[in-house]
Amino acid sequence: MSVPGPDGRRATSPDLDSMAELRLRIAASPHLRSSHSTPRIMWNVVGSLVPILAVATYYFGPSALLVVGAATIGAVLTERLFGRKGSTGDGSAVITGLLLGLILPPGFPMWMAFLGGVFGIAFGKLIFGGLGQNVFNPALLGRAFLQAAFPIAITTWPVQPATWWSLRGDNFALPLMSPSAPDIATGATPLGLMKFEGLPTGTWDLMIGSTAGSIGETAGLLILLCGGYLALRKYLDWRIPASIFLTVLAFSGVLYAIGPDRFPNPLFMLFSGGLMLGAMYMATDMVTSPVTPAGAWIFGAGIGLLVVLIRVWGGLPEGVMYAILFMNALVPFINRTTQPRVFGKPRRKPKGAEA
Amino acid sequence: MLGSSTFRHGVHPPESKHLTEKVRVRRMPFPDEIVLPLRQHAGKPARLLVKAGDRVERGDKVAEADGFVSVPIHASAAGTVKDIRLCPHPDGSMAESVVIAVDRFSPQVPRPRIVPRWEGLSPKQVVEEVQKAGVVGLGGAAFPTHVKLLPPDDMPVHTLIINGAECEPYLTTDHRTMVEYPARVQFGIRIMMKALGVDKAVIGVEKNKPDAISRLQDTLPDDLDVSVLPLTVKYPQGAEKMLIKVVTGREVPSGKLPMHVGVVVQNVGSIACIGEIFETGYPLIERIVTVTGPGVRRPSNLLVPVGTRLRDVLEFCEGVTDEATQIVFGGPMMGAAQPDLDTPLIKGTTGVVVLTKDQARSVERYPCIHCGRCLEACPVFLNPSLLGTQAQAGRYDEMEAANLMDCMLCGCCSYVCPSHIPLSQMFALGKNMLRKRKAAA
């Protein structure tokens, strides 16, 4: 029988030393956590953008890397200088920079891309309070800023250059200088061709990306694949792209049925312009999309509707950016009106009962 | 009616039951000292009956029920009352407790038949005996069992549901009870059905316990409508409301009791306990506890006298490893971390889980990115993301409007949150604040 110590406790036997020195940690339950983390989600998104950037580089040469690089450096530097301590490590600024670069034309001057990254992070995110607080997608806000500030540069699309190595425009234009008139011929994007000249582009070309367009927007199938990976890993909400695609297909399908000669076919709508990248990577930005499942469907449907409206009847050939930004602004409202029904409560509060 | 075998949402933490699910229940020897807090159940604490220096036999009452929602407490070992003092309580506070110096030379045989035989007792008398035996819910909440056995007349109860889900990771207390004492479970069901006057009983067991399911199925009585319902393995399948939804297809209305949908839910351990008290005649003085986790040297299922200190239990399990950093009473999803090795295991202690450095560590917190994972985890369909924002701003009225009081603190939201926001902790605080405010008003 062990001898009770002076305080009434049993003397600790030698092989139980670990208990004598045990320093117990106190924390609130639950004491287990899933392996998810916000940086892990963000870096997975970054990783899924790498193949898209690689294919873009294949199509647009070194210009693609220069523009995307400049935008990313602008975004990360701003986050680093003005963001919360250590917030660059969560990877969200890298995503903003990469995405911004991917939605710019390949011949875009680097200083402008850099400025877009700075603006996107500073005025699209940090001014609201940093990660999780912003209303609008920072990359799209950066692009909206660039579109307003440099309307010519952002709508200059190069055609096939002499070699892969040649630049697709005046990437190295000096800051505050307009890009010199490019030596290479410029062309139009499939959406521009459709809108202003009524010329269609082959669907297969749109799917694999061998068309003019923004750096990372052309390879529709690849974007679908990379986004699909994220959806499978639950790093993005599949409902949003699904509802965008369905709405666009349905709406433009109806139009196409009414007038096949006046309206583009639904597949063209789906794979042209920035729709794929926008639906998979911009609309699904968790911070600026609804948190409720029902809200996600509404949000996506709104984007799809607006995209077709702008493309068909608007003054611009492309409308994904404005469609998403507009719906971003509605997110608080959508969230409020789509709160889930609580377990054990009636489906809808009787209107008169509250008064 | 039995459309699905599970509920919507919930999470899948690693089950980690392999450590003890095949380990037979062992009886732990009596420790040198027993600490019996007067507050071991939900409701009013028991009223003290003994004083320092009194001799008590095993099974003697040391405190009596104080009112209806209260139960007595019995000495779990023979010895001398050494002191009545404040001792660490599993809930983190200090609580008035009876400290008994165990008589090492006593044979520890209880007085015979403290609880009478059940044959010939009226349902009302059965309920009285259940209270007198100090029976509480052994699933963790420790709600006095007899209260649930007396539904008001305007709420007819038609089904008794026995909760054998045991959805908390690591714990195998109920699992071993079902495997090793199926007859006792069936006997308990028989008594409960008579006391409640119901003619249907369903035992819900998660499918990760096939041996328990088959043992129960083999022992089903011929003369009663009792069935075993295998359940999908998902946390919190064992939450009362989730289990009722699966068994009956009905949702318990918000803020109401299971009786409102005509059911009473009892933990399988409590059922076995009722079977045991009428079988042996002893009150609730010992219970089965799983001592497990990667930080304990010999994971075990133990039959422990109520009031045994954590230190003694861990010593009996050959101590903890060098990696151990945190000890939880109950399961790791809802259990409470214990700071003091002198804390006693009480009636509601389902398990002792010793976690290691790589599990229990501080993680960096990030801002909410509105990913919506918590919404898709919450089994009662709240919006934890919104509630978390409100909690951080201290806006408790808004939290109440956002149905905070429906939160059952299951911890699913905290478990899935990629930003590691301690949501359920904030909600526990918020619920307390609202309750206090209501009490003050």
C-alpha cells in the first residue's frame, strides 16, 4: 500500500514521473480540429492557377509572365506594407495579384499592371479592414480601375507574333508613359468580333484557348478542370459556377432559339471572354460571395443573367467583370434574405406573428 | 417515416475508437480517497447529510435530493468522512464535496437491497426508486433520469428512444456497455417502458459498433416492441434532437422538450444503470469510464467508483506519456479540459481523453473568410459565421435574434472553421450572457 503524503495525496511512484511534471493545457471544446486552414485554402487556389498561367505562357510568350508577375508583385507588396503583420503569408494577396494579371491583355504595360495590383489590394481590400472584410473582389476592382484609367491599353489585343519570344506589346513602357504604338498588328477578341463585326469563333478554339483575349481567360476547358479540382477539394463552392453556367446556357439558349442569326450560340457564350475564369475563380471568392447555399444559387444566377444582358445589349463586348462586381454589392442583402431555417422552427416566420 | 438513417449536416472527426473498443471493462481497485461533489447532476445540488468523522458504508446516502430536480448522492466506498470542503469540480469550479478516507480493510460490500425489486412496484414507485438510487443521465449531461420519466399528462409519450450512438470520438463507454451487458440494457428498457407506459422502444446505435448491434439484436425480448436501428456514423448523431429526427422523422420544436413529439430519450448507459440498480439493489455508486487517447499508456474501459480522482485513474492506467498535454473529461468535441489531477470523476463523466502535443496546440487565428463551412456543418442550421461576427462585437441581442439559443454547443462549427475561430466557445459565452441578462430582468 502506498504511503499518503503530507497533503493526503499518494506518493508518486518513479515510473509515473511524467504525471508529476505534467503541465496541463486548458482550452475550450472542441479539442479536435479539422485539417483545413485558411492559408491552406488560399495556397491551393494559387496552386490551381499555375497550370492556367503555364498554358497562358505557351500562348502569349514571356509577356504573360511579365504582366502577371508585375500585378502580383504590386498586390503582395501593398499587402506587405499596409496589411496586418504577417498577412502576406495567408496567400490571399498572391491570389489577387495572379488573378488580376490573368485578366489583363498580354501586351499590357507592366507598370500599369503593377498599379492595378496596388489599387486592388489597397482600395479593394485593405481599406475595408483586410482579409474577410472587403465587399468587392479586389482583383476585379483593380481591373475596373485599370479599365477606367487606361481604356486604350486594356483593349489592345495582339495577334500572332513572329516568334514565341517576341513581346505581345509594349510591356516595358515607362511609368506614366503611354505604350508606344506596337509594331505588331492588333486584332480583336472573339467577343469583339462577335459584337462589332458579327463574326463567330470556333468553339473548339475557345475551349483550348488559341484565341485572342486576356492572358488567363482563353483556355476554357483548362480553367474548368482547375476549378473543378478546387470544387472537389471543397476549396470553392460549386453552386456558384454551376448556377452561372446554367443561367448563361438557359438565357442565351432561349435567345439563340429565337434568333440563331442575331444571337451567339450558348456554347460560345460559355467559353468566350472571361466567363470561365470569372465563374470559377472570381465569383467564388469566398469573402465576396454569399455564405448561405441558397444565396450562392441566387448570386450565380444574377451574374449569369447580367453577363448575357451586357454582352448582348450593352455597349461593351464583355460584361463578366461588371456582373460580378454588381452582384458583390448585393451579397449582404442576399445573405440577409437567405438565412437557413433553424432546426425545429417553422419554414417561414408568419408575417403577422412578429408584430 | 424511417426515411434516412441520419440527419442533415454534421461533421466527421476521426473516430479513434480502436484504442479501447475491443478492451473489456475492468474494475478499478478502490482508491485511498473518494471525493463526492454535492453537485453532480443538472438541477439543484444535493443536501449534505454527513459530517466529518462519520463512518459510512458503501451505498450509504451522504447527501439527499433537494427538491424534485435533484438526486441523492451515495458513498461509493466504505470509510470515514474525512472532511467537507471545496474541491476541484470537473466543470472547472470549486464545489462543496464530501471527502471519504476509504477503509482499506472493509470488504466493500454494500448493504443488501437498498433498491427494492421492481416486480409489484407501480410505475410511480419505480420512478421514485430511480430518484432514490441517484440515477442521472450517464451520457454526460447528468440530467436526473426520473424527471424524464414523469411526462405531464397533456404530453402523451409513445416511444422510448435509447441513445447508443456514442458519436464522440475516442469514447467506448456505451459501446462496451452494449457488448458486455446487453441483458442489463434490455432489463432497463423493460422497466423504463413500464414506468413510462409506452409500448415501443428503439435503440439507436452507430454502424461503427456492429458487435453491439448484433449483441442487442440477439437479446431483444419477444414480448415487447423493441428494435435496434443502425445509424450513420456522423457527429453529432447522438445529440438528442438529431437522434429523434432520425428515429421519428420529426424535429423537436425549437425551445421544446422531446416530450412534445411524444418521445423520451435515455442514454444506453443510464438504461443499463436502471437495469443494474433493480437487479443488484445498489444505487448509482460506480460507472463505466473510457480512459483513452494517445497520451495514456494503457487505454482502458474501467468500472470506476464515483468520486475517484483523475490522478488515481491515470495511475491505474500506467500513467501518461511524455507527449501528453491535455486531459479532457468527456469526449474531445464537447468535453471539458481539466487543469487539476485531483478532480474527481463524477456520475456524468463518460470518459477521460488524454491528448498529446500534436493534437492539443494553439493554432493561428485568421479572419473569417465567409467560406460557409460552418453553415454546412451546423446540425441545427444556424449561421455561425454571422453569429461569430456578432459575438466579437458583443451584440448579444442580435445573436438572440439570430437564434443563438438553439445552439447546442456541439462544436461542429469550430471543428470545420479554416480560420480557427473559437465559434462554439463564443456561443457558450453568448448563451451565458443572455441567460444572466434574462435572470436579472
